[in-house]
Amino acid sequence: MHKRKIDMADYIYVINVGGYIGESTKSEIDYAELHDKTVKYLEPI
């Protein structure tokens, strides 16, 4: 379901408190980038 929401979004915003990004979120980031979506982060990576 998250990937369908990514398809509808203009960009995704990653809440990476303390710089942590889980495996599921990494997969969603990869998917978004593959589909030319902008990825923004709460904290620098």
C-alpha cells in the first residue's frame, strides 16, 4: 500500500530521527527514487 501512496505523491518525507532509516523505509526510498520522486529528510543523512 505504501508504494501506491508513493505513486500518488509529489515527494516523500522521511522521518529519520537520529539518522535511523529502517529496512522497509529504505525499500520505499529506493522505490521513490526509481520513480523520479523527490525524497526529503527530517535530518541529514
